[in-house]
Amino acid sequence: MSALASYAAQEQHSLGRRHPEEKPTYRSEFQRDRDRIIHSAAFRRLEYKTQVFVNHEGDMFRTRLTHSIEVAQISRSIARILKLNEELVETVALAHDLGHTPFGHAGQDALNACMKDYGGFEHNLQSLRVVDELEERYAEFPGLNLTYESREGILKHCSPMKAKELGDIGQRFIDKQQPGLEAQVVNFADEIAYNNHDVDDGLRAGLISFDQLREVKLFEQQYLQVKQAYPDLAERRMIHEIIRRMINVLVIDLIDQTRERLEAAKPETIHDIRQQPALLAGFSEPMREMSLELKRFLRQNLYRHYRVHRMTSKASRIISALFDAFINDTGLMPHDYQQTAKSYADDLGDSGRARAVADYIAGMTDRFAITEYERVFNPSELT
Ligand code: MG
């Protein structure tokens, strides 16, 4: 790796791990974090979790796993140019969606509603909970015992009330400070990845059309260029050529803007980055507007499409029904979850029991949740 900027995250200045460990022999601390994520059970389950389309709708759509890999790719490209820590951005990108429920945002909203009297449910906090508590892989500590910097990147947002419960990692939300630049970059890379792949998946599913997309400036600009250079290009290649160019202009704009802001702010250390009030990583104003327009388009035409809505409404019913069944009778869950529910309830009462149920449901893949629903509610289904 080429020399890092002085304000990049550097392992020799890391704020460390919650449980102190020997340094790795041949790897950096952030490489070790990344490797722990790749070997985790929650990471493997991302293959069968989705964002917009439910996993069984087709093999061609993005899953949370392929999404996370795309986010890692975009983040690393940006980090390399800005001389940020590539290993750390990769770690944060691969981990950023670990806490997602089955069925994307519909699943999270349903689970949050179920948990409203028990402290709520938020996928971002759950991602941190997965790496801090829920993974069971090491003799010496619960979770994956990641570095502070990786954990800081995973916890993108958090209410001040929750932040108080989280100690050091939550403090910045109380102090209104930024995370390191690596975390900020992944945030934007996430947005670039999903906006663009949702265009691709939405077109493939036939939920949005090419003509509709031409009303979106970011798309139209790239379309005109491709059309001029390749007037006879077949539609599928045309779509991919447009999308790759959209990703490219967004990435280049983000890099150029971030560079300019860095030159103006002149941070010297990651501490300076954390103190800066405004986001250092961000699009230029025209690009921010185009990106917002695309988001609005997707919300209106894809995420609210009746066929997506049918699926998400089924998804929320499945999540709510499972939650109600398990909270009323934890004996319906597998043995180890019953035990966890009991021990959490001994400590925290009803909220503890509810948290154990939420952990069980959040960990499910789309298809596991559907099967579990059948096993719990369908009388003719074997259990
Ligand atoms: Mg994401």
C-alpha cells in the first residue's frame, strides 16, 4: 500500500480493541478485522438477505452480500486515491450491513415496531451488536473484538439516547463529531452502490423502464453520451454502459470534492478529521442534487411499486407474526435461543426477552424466515 495520508486511520494510532490482544504476526490490525468479518456467520448469511427484491425472486438480483462487495470495491478505489486506509474501508464496507433483518427495510421497520416498548430495533446498531456480542467464534471474548476504528465505521448513526448506552463508541453522537474519513467514504460508497444497482435490478425486473429513467438527469446525461458514441448499441449493453458511467462520475466527483475540502480544512491527524464539523467527504452541489433526484425517482417508482409493496407487506406480516409468537412463548424458539431469552430476561426483564427474540429474527435470512413462518403457523408443515 502506498504511504497513507497523515489524517488516514493508522494502526499504530488505533484506539484499540475492547479486549486487548497480541498483534497479528503477518497482518495489519485492520486486515485481521476484515478477515474476522469474512469468516463470520453473519457475513455468510448476507448471501440470502436482500434489500429490495426478496431472495427467491431471482438469481440475478443483488443480495446484501454482492452489495457489500460492491461497496467495498467503490470504497477501496476512493480510499486509494485519497491515501486513506484501504484495509479499513474494506472492513467497514463488508461489515456495514451485517445487522440487517430479512426482507430489507420492510423487515427492519416491522421489527422496530414490534420492539417499540423494548428499546426499538435499528439495523445499524444491530451490525455493531453482531460484531461486539453475537458472533460466537473466539475463546477469549464474545463477538469479533474489532478495532475501535472498524466499530466506529460500522455505527453510522445512532440516537443520543442509545449513544449513552454505548460508551466510547457512542460518544461522538453526543459530542456531534464525525467518524474518521474512511467511515465517511464508505457511507457515500454505499449510496453510490445501491442507487446504481437498484436501477439495474429495477430495469431487469421490469418495474421501471428505460424511458422513465431518461427523466432522471444523471441517467440522461450518460445516456446521451453513450448514444452518441454507440448509436446502435443493444439495450442491455446500453444500460450497463450508462450505469458504469454513472458510478464513475459519482466516484470522481466525490474524490475531487473531498480533495478540495481536505485542502481547505488542512487536517493533520484523524483526530482533526473527527473534530471537523462539516462532512469532509461529500458530492459537489450539482452532483448531490442529481443523486437526490435519482433517489427520489427510485423511491417513487421502484421502492413504492405495487409489486415491491406486496412483497414488503408480506414480509412485515411474517416478521410481526414470528415476533408475537416467540415473545408470547419463547419455547417455540430453538433451545439455545430459549436459553438466551431466559438469561436476558433474568437480567433485564421483558426487554431482555424481547431483545433475544429480535436477535433471533434479525439473524434470519429471507428464506429461513419464510420457512420458519411455515413451521410455526402451518399445521401441515413438519417442524
Ligand atoms: Mg448498504
